[in-house]
Amino acid sequence: MTTVREIRLKSRPSGLPTAENFELASVDLPAPGEGEVQVKNLWMTVDPYMRGRMNDAKSYVPPFQLGKALEGGAVGEVVASGDAGFKPGDLVQSNLGWREGFNAPAAQVQKLDTRGLPPQAFLGAAGMPGLTAYAGLLRVAALKDGDVVFVSGAAGAVGSMVVQIAKAKGHTVVGSAGGPDKVAFLKAIGCDHVIDYKAEKDLTAALLRAAPDGIDVYFDNVGGEHLEAALTAARPFGRFAMCGAISMYNATEPPPGPRNLFLVVGKQLKLEGFIVSTHWDMLADFHRDLAQWVKDGKVTWKETVFEGIEKAPDAFRGLFSGENLGKMLVKLG
Amino acid sequence: MTTVREIRLKSRPSGLPTAENFELASVDLPAPGEGEVQVKNLWMTVDPYMRGRMNDAKSYVPPFQLGKALEGGAVGEVVASGDAGFKPGDLVQSNLGWREGFNAPAAQVQKLDTRGLPPQAFLGAAGMPGLTAYAGLLRVAALKDGDVVFVSGAAGAVGSMVVQIAKAKGHTVVGSAGGPDKVAFLKAIGCDHVIDYKAEKDLTAALLRAAPDGIDVYFDNVGGEHLEAALTAARPFGRFAMCGAISMYNATEPPPGPRNLFLVVGKQLKLEGFIVSTHWDMLADFHRDLAQWVKDGKVTWKETVFEGIEKAPDAFRGLFSGENLGKMLVKLG
């Protein structure tokens, strides 16, 4: 019998979550049954989307339940196995974070081949944000030699991978982000031209200064004014990978679209929206390329680490202060 | 020596052209020189874009010159040849319309293989408007079995070909146009659901009634409210062939884009602008398919015909009264 601790949702937050919305509880794990594995979690991720699941509202994922452990991405190590496919010491990935360990049917965990990358990278750079950048650039925007790439939200989890993957493939990259810390971070990871959009009156003019001959690819994380600037700066046959529109997330009513969308016709542009789950088939290629890029010093990332399951609520709440750079993680093992 | 008549630009119109802006003149044609052909024009086209060339302003085509014959698409017959590649009786296509005949270097005319279609069709259904519809559906929108197709400006030269090509390929087609005459025309050419946008308060609601399960392909000739409706009605992975945006042509300042453009991400839509000249390589395939569809009674078109070169200015001015259905042509031969 092993005792593990987990974080449960005690009450539903109103607005920003407080410490009182969470509780720490202990659970006794018996030996795993037939077809089950017992996993000791090493790392877990906290992500903004989890806030939505704390409400009792219908969405594309069901709400968390009161009095039950929260869920989310985690990497861990098999410590005991009742399934022929797993043995103690195997590294696995699961959606059973927010707990120090668990018993679960073997189908609920995936073996992790780290290819020399640190295991927690698979919750960030080597996980969904990284694959989003990789698929958006290589498949959706169909990056080709000589393309000039523009990316908004460039200091974010996805954006910073877009910058580095495009640089690793030899492209000129223009990144946009808000504030001097993010600008410094982007320069440090090799972004050729950095636009501090908070310091610019005219984003289109700033983009045309950074890319006087125009852009071929736009990786859109924010929508709004950035999309207008990209349409104006686009070269003929430009491709836009439409990943998100942060500018709209908190809007109370839909803001108007770009006033220059008609440029799509004359310049023969392609705007394509995508969701990472459509491109899971690229994961093995991504991990192979990423491992090589990391080895070559071409791709790196930042982490903010909280230690101990009891710190997970603080880590989660810290996401909304917005000051952290890089992936927010909790180290459990 | 042959005498032919031609229409020259006498003065630049201000607003709608008047009869006084044009003059009829006669020209004597000698026998064609070495490498030249002499062509008797049979048909010429009048098109709205010619109005722009009557201004003395820079554009993507140079302005017409005062005192010189106008230009535009024409089909004719070689009557004498100084070039080994052409012989009397050959049908040819040129940009030397607005005249009964001409001498020109052989390189300025293209031989026309009509495949049984009437020669004047190559100024309309078998020409640029038809190829625009064909390329937009088959290559840009990459039409595939079972797609539900929505087209705006459906009674126009391009739109009516979109409707018929999509029907010929077995698709369900929703067309939008303004007014009872256009609605009747669309029903006559087999459009499954016709929306009279002038009679609808809520275009999105009308589209969702016509296509309750949504649309897969949108062929956009107008932009604006139609594009918003199409974004709302689009199924996941919908493809939009962006051909034009009539709603913006006369706007004094750019109107806002669609308020629901963010749907591109969640539905993973692709919006692609295109210009017909990029797709000339499809012309032979288009003519082969079109000849078959016409033979099978699947594609037809309307023509409004003025007879005689002296009527060409009237035909041209008639374009702007907007009441004609189908291609406006002048019969010369």
C-alpha cells in the first residue's frame, strides 16, 4: 500500500481562483490490478484552459467535479505493473496530473521515448505547444526555403517555438510581443526582428520596417490588428497559419474582422485555421527533429518550476499574473 | 485594300460614359506583311473593367489612349496571312476588339479550337469567367464528392458557371443573387436552393435554412455579409475560394471584415484568394470538360447581343444599367 497526495477542487472559483478553492488530500493506492499500472508522477503541467473546466458549464471538455482530483498533463514512472506492456521504470505520459501517483488502466498512459530530452519537456516544448508550432509552420503554412516568417504572440509557449523552429530551418523571422522582458527573451532566442507592439503606434508600419520586402508566412496567435498588419505586408501567395485569436478571448462581443481582408484575392493569399489534434500524426517527426535541434543548440525554452504537489494551486494561480516567461511546471518526483 | 471600321475613345468619360465619349472611324488595311495576319473580327466582348482603362490613371493595365481604337477580347477569322502558322479560315482569339478587322503580328493572336462550341462562347462561358469558376472550384476549393457548395453573385458570368459546373459534378448547390429575375434564372439552370438576398433580413438564417447541415465550399464573389454567413454555416475543414468582393468595389473606405473570422481556427477552414491568370494551365482541361457538359445539356449560358460595330458603345454603356442577364456581346461578322 502506497500513500499519495492529490489536489481536489473544493469549490468553484468566481473570477480568479483563490487558495480556498483547492484542497490537498491523501489517497491509499493498493497494488495495481490485472491490466493496470501504478505510476509515480514526476512532473505536472498547469495551463490556463483548466480555469474553464473549474466552472460548471458545458464546453468542449467536461467540467471538473467538486471533491475529485483535478486532471491535466503529467509525466511519471511506472512503479508497479499488472499489464504485460509496462514494467517498473518505464516513463509514461498521462492526463492524470494534480496527484503524486495513481493506479489506472494501462490504456490511460502512453510510453514516453524521450530521445534524450528531459521528461518535463513533453509537457511544453516537446508537447502540444511545440507540435502546434511545428505543424503550423511545416504543414499548414507549408514553409519553403527563403520564406520570411512573421509570428505574433512570439514570446508565448507556441510563439517561442515558432521563432526557433523557423530559425533552425534557416528563415528570417519577425516576432511581435509586448514589453521589454519579452523583447529581450525573443532577441536571446535568435529572433531577427522583434516588434514591441505595446511601444508601436502603427503596427503595420513597424512590420514593414522589419520586413521591407514583405512576409511570406504569418503564424497568427492573436488576430486583430496583427492580422491586418500581416495582410498588408504579405507577399503574393503568402500563407497564414491561423492558430488563435487572443485579441478576441475576452471580448464581450465579436470585434470586426480585418478591414483589408480583400487583399486575400489580389495577393492570392491562403488563410488556414488549424487545431493541433488534427496533426498528431506528425508527433514522431517532430520529436526526432526537436531532439536534433536541441542537441545542436538551436532550440531551447524556459521553465518556471514550483516544487511539491502542495504548490500546484499557487503555480496555477500564477499563470494569471502573466509575468512568467516560459512553461509553468510543478515538480512532483 | 480592305476598309474596316473601329471605335475610338474620343474623350474621357466622367462618371457613366455617354455616346459622345466614343467615335466611329474607318481604317484601310493593306495586305498583311511578313509575319503578320489579317483578321476579320466576328465577335467582341464589352466588360466593366474597360471603364477603368478609360480614365487617365495608373492601374494594373495602362489607360486607353484618346483618338486610338479601344481594346478588348475578340474572336475572328484569318482572311489573309503572311505567317506560315496561319491560313485563311483559321479562327483566332485576340485582345484587338472594338474593330471590324485588323492586321497584327501573328504572336498577337491565338488559334481557337472550338471543340464544337460557338466561337463567341470563348468570350464568356468558355473564356475567363468560365475558367475562373472551374479553377476556383476544382483547384482552389479542391471540390470533392459530397461537398455542399455555396456561391454568391450566382447569377453573374462567373457565378452561373460555378452553379452549373458544381451541379454537373453532382453537388448540392446554394446560390445567392438579388431580385426575382436572377432567382428565376438560377432555378432554370438547376441551382438547388436560391437565396434572394435582397428579400432576406438575415442572410445567415437564410443560408442555414437552405443548407441545414452546413456548407463545405464557399465560392465568394461579393465578400461582406455573404462571407460572414458562409463562415457561420461552414462545416469543419470547409474551403473558401475567394474570387472577388463586389461589396467593396464602390466603398469609399474599407468596410470592416467579417466579425466571425475567428471561426477559421476552430473549424479549421481554409480561405484562399485567387486570380484566373494563375490557372491558365487548366484551360485545355476546362475546354474538354465544358464541351462535354454542353453536349450533355448540363451547362448553358445567356447572351445579350448587339449587332454591328457602331452598337459597341451602347452595349458597353448597357453594362452599367445592370439589368442584362448573361454575357454582353457585340456581333461584328
